[in-house]
Amino acid sequence: MALRLYTFWRSQAAYRVRIALAIKGLSYDSEYIDLLKGRQFDDAYARLNPGHAVPTLVDGDSPPLTESVAIIEYLEEMQPEPPLLPSDRRLRAHARAIAQMFVADTHPFIVPRVRKYLEKELGLDEAARTRWLRHWQETGARAVETVLSRDSRTGKFCVGDRPTLADLCLVPHFTSAMMLYDCDLGAFPTCRRIFDACMALDAFASTHPTKQPDYAPH
């Protein structure tokens, strides 16, 4: 049965899953959910994902899968090669920890529902909202830079010399920071080096937001 991915070009979470699908060599159909136009609240999509977010992955007739890391780990079990998690349990934990620094500690502060709340409920103007977004983008980057720059397990990529779940979370974070919020990433040389190594790979480059059919710069 075919895989169907509900995605949006500027979603960090959806980009993570697109990279995983590309690395695994899995084909899929795309459905585009424009978060800026509120399409995530349409009844048909809300039945798939009551959290009103992307991505959502549908595998045949099975119930929909949500949350990017859960989807990636599903794909890891579905198609074990090439692996996105190390075979050593401590290295797996390390890769997951780096991933969660982006997914759990940083990304939730900048998603559309938070931006909308800052604007509509707290009355923050665009300049204040931008400061908020840059603060959390840069705070997350600084924490990961500290970890990666000090850890002997850091190689060409976040954990060793091939991409793992950690890299699938690092690249969307930095892509968003550079494309959307004009963040200065010069202070994060280790992260930037790893980002560049990832972007030299087709799985990361071909799934980039600007390569998506629904890409619409604002």
C-alpha cells in the first residue's frame, strides 16, 4: 500500500520526515496542508490529526501516524536500512537526546499556534514576535553547539560519520532559522559544519523547503 504524507513546505517537522523517507528510499504521495491559511483546521484533516499540525503519515489502510519523531522511528522499523539510529544503545540515546533538544526544547516555541497566540492574545507586534522567534532559535542552536563541540562522539555528522535522527532534526532547525528568521548562525561552527555536510547529500537537498511544489516565499 502507498504511503501518503501530509506536509507543508515551511514545517520543520515535515522536513524531518521527508528527509527520512528519502534516506530510506521510500516512495510516497504528498498532500499539502497550508498552515498559514489554516487548512490544518479543515474538518477532513482534523479527523486525521486532531492536533492540527503536520506531518501526518498514512500507510495504506492503517490509522494515521502523527508526530515527526514517532513517524521517523516507524519508518526505521519498517525499512531498517540504511539505519537512522546507531546500533549501540548509548549512541542511540545520544542521537535521540540531540534530536529532542530541537524537537522538544526549541521547536514548540515557534510553531504557528504559538505565533498566533503571541499576536492575537498577547498583542505583540511583529518586531516583538520576531525577537521571540530568534531568541528560541538561537537558544536551541547554542545548546546543541555546546554539546556537539565538546563530545568525542561527534564526527562528520552529529553522531559519528553517517546521518542519524539527530541530523534529521538539526537541518530543519537551521534551515528555518536562516530562511525565515534571518538568524546569525556564525556563532555555531560545529552545527554549521554538520549542516553543510548534510546538505551535500541528496536526501537533505532534494527535500529542502524551496524544492517543494507548495513552496511560496512570503
